[in-house]
Amino acid sequence: MTSPIISINNLKKSFGQLSVLKDVSLEVNKAEVVALLGPSGSGKSTLLRCLNLLTVPDGGSIQINDNTMTFTNGKHSKLPKDKALAQFRANTGMVFQQFNLFPHMSVLRNVMEGPVTVKKMPKAQAEALALKLLGKVGLADRADYYPDMLSGGQKQRVAIARALAMEPAVMLFDEATSALDPELVGEVLGVMKSLASEGMTMILVTHEIAFAREVADKVVFMRDGVVVEAGPPSIVIDNPKCDATRSFLSHFYGNNA
Ligand code: ADP
Ligand code: MG
């Protein structure tokens, strides 16, 4: 038995009166792909943001790799000092719905930027790494382009390469295909699928139910800040036990679910 690469215990987060994560616990094993499903407002993005401390939890703990953060001070919980924070954040690479590329930098520079500025990697080495990763996402021939010369699907693939350049242990995808025109969704899902098949540990928030069923090892259904149901796709998607899960899925499958 290997220990999980991520262990989230009793995580809590409120914004003012609104309790967004009520008591969330979740374990993710190395090379596992976890799909996080749930209606809008259920706390999915907040959970992902807590994992790299873009949002500071009020309570509970998060262990990723060998780093553990425990939050005991409610809304007064604070972030750790710079070095510990940077070390914790380096465990995860995040891909957002909006690509957030640097518009004034070439595709190559966008991917090199993290390794050069954060990791102090020599430029030649960062360039070689960036070219390798651009090849992996099928964009080696776009290295000298600028973001506004690319389609949404290409931009998102650059954003994935940029996150991979930091060599994270876990990749987090927050509705990575939701902003894309339908004909561009497939190319991004294709890259995500190939990452999964290479053994990357991934947590993905998605409304692509068919993709989640195909790629995920575990599906977690959240509603109102709690995990309602978690298990293999053959259970949570095909034979959900909870009414809330069934009702959510029925929006995607009409009245078949
Ligand atoms: P999901 O990703 O599942 O749609 P979110 O985690 O984005 O859900 O949001 C959950 C709830 O928390 C929503 O009601 C949202 O409005 C609220 N929320 C999220 N971030 C903030 C914030 N920074 N300040 C106040 N409320 C927030
Ligand atoms: Mg969200």
C-alpha cells in the first residue's frame, strides 16, 4: 500500500457568512485521475484553489507529497512564510478556464518564464524544456508566436505546457475547456488524456461527463460544500447512489439518468 500523494482532511472555508467548504476530505493516489463534478457554486474551484493556497482554508489540513499544511485559526488562518509557501505551491500546476498567458511574451517565453524566474533555471535549459513541452502539447511549431495569434485551444495547450514546466507532482484543471468553442474542446481534452496515460496525477473540474467517465479513476460529486458521493465512474456516473448526483447528471443526459 502506498500512501496517498494528496490527503485533504476536514477542509473548511467560509466567505463571510457563506460556508463554501463545509468539511471536505479526499485522498488522491499517485497517477490517479480524479474528476470533480457538481453544480455551480458547490465549492469545486475553491477546493482546487485551496490546494495551491490561492485561497487560504479556515480549518483542516492538506498534505501533498511530503508537505503538510494545517489550518487551525479559522478566518485568521495565515499563509506560511515565502519559502514554505513557494515549496508547497510547487507541488501543483494549475490550469484555469481563462488561459492567463502573458500577452507580451512569445509562446516559448511564456513556458520558460516559471523555470527561469522561480527556479532560476539557466535560460538554455529552460528553453530546451519549453520546446520539449510545446512538442508534447503539439505546438512546437508555434514557439515564436504570441498568444493573440493562437486559437483558444492552442492557448490552453500553451497554458498546460507552462504549468508542466514547473514539474509539479499534481496537475489541477479548473474547467479547462469551458471557455472554448466546441470544435476546440477535443484538442485540449486529448492533451489531458495523454498526460493521464503517462501517469500524471490530476484533479479536474469538468462538465465533460463523457470525458470524466473515460479518463477518471475516481469521480467526486460535490454539492453545497460537501462531498456527496465518491467512487469509480461506473458507480458515481453510471449508477449514482444519491439523488443529488442523479439529479445533476440528468441535466447532461436528459431523462435517461
Ligand atoms: P464552483 O467552482 O463549484 O462553481 P466556487 O468554489 O467557485 O464554486 O464557489 C462556491 C461559492 O463560494 C459560490 O457561492 C461563490 O460565489 C462563493 N465564492 C467563491 N469565491 C469567493 C470569494 N473570493 N469571495 C466571496 N465568495 C466567494
Ligand atoms: Mg468553479
